[in-house]
Amino acid sequence: MATNTITKKPATAAEEIAESVEAHPERARRAPDVVGPPLGADQKPVTVTLSHHLRINGTDYTPGAEIPVSPDYARRLRGQGFVART
């Protein structure tokens, strides 16, 4: 049985991400402009303050969190009671 005598220095998570981005720049993810559904044509994001806990795309948002959403999604959240009164 052969034994590998070469030891590899373990890479840190930041180094692995940097190497991945350098090798495949098209795969690099940018932060989304809005939470939830994407903006429509010629729409600007609306910032809403949540009145209840909400989970969107696997991310938890607590009451009082201010999140940018599309105007259509803001209207839906208001109708369902998730947006705090101001």
C-alpha cells in the first residue's frame, strides 16, 4: 500500500472563494437588488418595515427589519399584514 507523503496546506474559506471567483468570474454572485421577486421593467425598489417574522428565499427577517422589495411585492406584503404601519 502506497502512502502519500506530500502534505497539502489547508486553504481557508476566503482563499477558496477567491480562487473560485478568479477561475469562473461568470459564477460570481452579486447581492440582489431587492428581496423576493425581481423588479419589473422601469421599477425602483421600495423599502418596507416588517411587522412580523418573515422568511424569504431561505433568509429570516425579524420584525422591524427594513428590506428593499419590488413595488408589487410590497403591495402583496401590505395586503397580507406583514408591513408595519408608519
